[in-house]
Amino acid sequence: MATMIFGVAVGACILSFSMGMRIVNTASNQMDSLQDVRSQMEMLRTNDFTSTVLNAGTYALSNANYTGNYVVTNVDAWTKNITVNIVYVNRIRGGNSTNTLVTSLTKDLHPPP
């Protein structure tokens, strides 16, 4: 009887540890993804308003650490919206999740050099 109770207790500890490791791993992936999203957004914001990098459309992003995309939409002749999406592995829910940042650029705040 004592062996069975000990086995159940050890099994519960192993499951708790396993879930804790999945949570830590997912949190790490999410924070890395968030940093990548911020870096990409800042890189895009440094471009001139008329740069070909900021032409309307959807563009792929990837390197050794992440995959994702960014979308540029023209609101009007003076304003563009930029959405950056980076995918990360979510070990809690299983599969992938996405971090997304959105910003607007205006021509007056991004004059040509």
C-alpha cells in the first residue's frame, strides 16, 4: 500500500515538473518572439516613408530564430499601417502562437532624408 501511495506521489511530482518545464519553455519562446517583433518593427520604422520596404503588401520574415511576416497597408496618401507577426512554439497549448505588433506611420513624421 505504501509503495502505491509513493508511486502516485512520485508520478504527480513528475507531471508537475514536466508542466513547469513546458511553461518555462513557452515563456522563453514568447519573450524571444516579442523581442524579435519589436526589433523588426523598429527596423521598419527607420525606413523612409517612400521606401520600397514600406510598399503595400505582405512580406515574409525569417532567420535562424523565427518565422513570420509583416503587412503594410496604405490608409491614405499620408498614412501607412504596419503589422508585424512572429510565430513561436507554444508547448502549453501545443502548436504555434503568434506575437503581433501594429503601428501607423505618417509622411509628416518620416520625411525623406
